[in-house]
Amino acid sequence: MANKNTNQFVIGVDGGGTKTAVALADMSGKTVARAVVGGSNPRNIGIASAAKSVAEGIYGVLKKKRNINVVSTVIGLPAMEEEYKSRKAEIIAEIKKNKKIAKIFDGKVAIASDQMVAFRSGANGKDGIVAIAGTGCAVHGWNEGREIKANGWGWLADEGSAFWIGQKTFQAILKSFDDRVQDAKLEKIALKSLKLKKLDDLVDFAYADFSKNIPLLFKVCDEAAIAGDKVARDILVSAGKEISMSVREVAAKLHFFEQVPLVLVGGAYTSRWVADTAMDDIDRYYPKKFDFVVSGDPVMGAVKLAMESIKAKNAK
């Protein structure tokens, strides 16, 4: 007799400010198709545009695997823990408008926060902390049914994020050009890295699409730090301390009595100054309290949640 689960699949979606990752997996958790599309933060681009990106990404995996039964889909999106928690039905309704992905609605479809998705990508239990430092930055912790969040308020805040680092880098370059600080390395590295000719080109680049282009300056900053630029290193170290501050605030309010996972997710951790500063500073305040887990594939947290929803349904 054939295994009835052989044609059953789940979909996980990890939405972000600049990209949306989608994975199609079988019931063992093995990924069989992936897609990456543009950003899907409803705070930044609105519900309709965010839903459009999500639907595009889901279609990107569905077209790679025909004639399958999608039994569960979990969509992790930014800002769900802040202003969009009560608008999940509206987001699902927008996604449903794309008829090319109608088959996912034969199964369960749920909206989750990108914070929960990111946490579960590196943790199997329910208690612990996630510190996201990608385009944005947010810290969220759970302990015995209680949860606390810090940071994650968007472009004008999100201290420690790639956007925040990019903004500080852009400001440092302009200060150097004006001779308000004595440092020209960042400007030279930025122009070379971005293949621009002069400072005016960099300014045009930044303002042309600041939500997309400012975070790209994070890589410029890290490259300059590797080359020995002190200004760049100071920016990255400051980002690590900002992340640590948010983690410490969450930890202080949740009162963990045993070691729990602290999942670090996001491109900012590719900088050793950000990652090392954050972990060292956290460990200094909370020695041996956290099991640090660097997760490079947050979409798998959404896949885990999608699989668990089916297992919970079957257990009833």
C-alpha cells in the first residue's frame, strides 16, 4: 500500500524588507524547491504589494513541482508583532487573489511573524530568544507562555540592522567629504564596490531607492572594516552593542532559569565585528545563559511550523 504522505508537501515563507524566501518541502522536511523574490514587509510597501511578493514566491516553487498536494503553508512576515497582528485575514485575502497559487488553499494557510519563523529555524523548543539583524533588526523572546519584544520599529529605528549600518556608513562618507571627520577610505571603497565614479553618484544611488540601496552599504562598511578602516569598525561594533542591548532587555524581563537557545538570524551577522561584539557583550552580562545558534536559513523555520500544524491536526 502506497504511503499517503508521499504526495503531501508544505510551504514555508520567510518575508523580509528586501527579499522573500520560499521553500517547498516534503513531509520529512526535505526541501524540493526554492524561490527568492522581492521584499514583503507590509509596513514598508503595504499589504497589497507584500501579498503580491509572497504569491510570486509561492508560484515560483509550485511551478517547479507539478501535481502535488500542499497540506500546509506558513507565511512569516515582518511587522506582524507590531501593527499587523489583527490584519492577518486581510493579508491572506490579498494573497488569495493570485489564482496561480489557488492549490495552497486546499490545505491550511497561516500567517506568522518573521520573528517566530526565524527563531524556529534554529530552535526546536518554544522557549528562547531570536535576534534578527537583516535589513531590519528585532529581538523577541519566549519563556513559559510569556513573550517580550524589543527593537523592530522600522527604518527610523531598527538599531543594529543592515539599514541602520548603511545609514551610518552613508553619513560617515558625507562627513568625510565635508572634512568634518578625517577619513576618506569609506568613500573610496564605496565608489569602487558600487561601481560609481563620484560622490554625487553615490548620493543619487542612495536616494533613488533608499529602502533597497541603503542596506547595501552594510557590505561596504564591512569591506572597509576588513581593510582596516576604524570608522567602519566602530559602526559595526556599535551595531553589535545595539543588538546586545535589545537581547539583554528581553532576557531581563523573561527571567530564564536555565540555558536556552539564542538564535541569530540575518545578513548583518556575516560581519565578524557585529556577530562577535553582540555575542561577547551578551555573554558578559549573561555568562553561559544562552546557547548561541547562527541560523543561515530562516525559511526552514516556516517549514517546521507548517509541518507541526499538520502533525497537531493528525494527533487530534
